[in-house]
Amino acid sequence: MDKLDELRLRYLNSLPQKGQDLQAHWQRLLEHSLDRALLVELQQQVHRLSGSAPAYGFDEIGALARPLDARIAEWLRGENAQRETVEELVALLAAPVAQLVQALLHARG
């Protein structure tokens, strides 16, 4: 096994934990949706996944993470003139976050 295969396997083995971490963070956000810091942290988690997953060959995970990353970042920058409330944003993100969590928990190499 070469170094790249080793790194890819290590990344694959880390995905279930990343899924659990994302799910736990999402639950905290649901309980405290007015906490902007939790939304910022969620965006950072998703942003890291959107870049790292495709780099290791997990294109589906990257494809699920990218639009979440962009949507949260756009909201945080306040670029949408018709910006939803944080509660509305959280409601819109529920299904995509659940899909990403499931992809992480069930990733195959």
C-alpha cells in the first residue's frame, strides 16, 4: 500500500466520526439556533468536508457538502436581500445536513 492509499484509508476510517460530530453539532444548533457561533462552526465543518472529501476520492460527500457550505456562508455574509431568519435557514438545511451525515456514516472506500 502506497502513502496515498494509506492516507485515503485513514480518511475513510475518519468519516463515521466526522458524521457523528456533524450530527452532534447539528443537534446543538437545533437546540440553540440563535447562537451564531454554532452556525459559523457548522459552516466550517462543512467547508472542510467540501474540500477534503473530493481530494481523497469521496466525490459524493464533497457534492453534498459544497452547496451547504455555500448556502451557510452566503447567509452569514448577509448577501441575500431576502435573507431568512436563522430558524428558517436551519429548517432549510435539515434535509441536506441529514443526507451528508448519512453519507459520512455509511461511506465506503
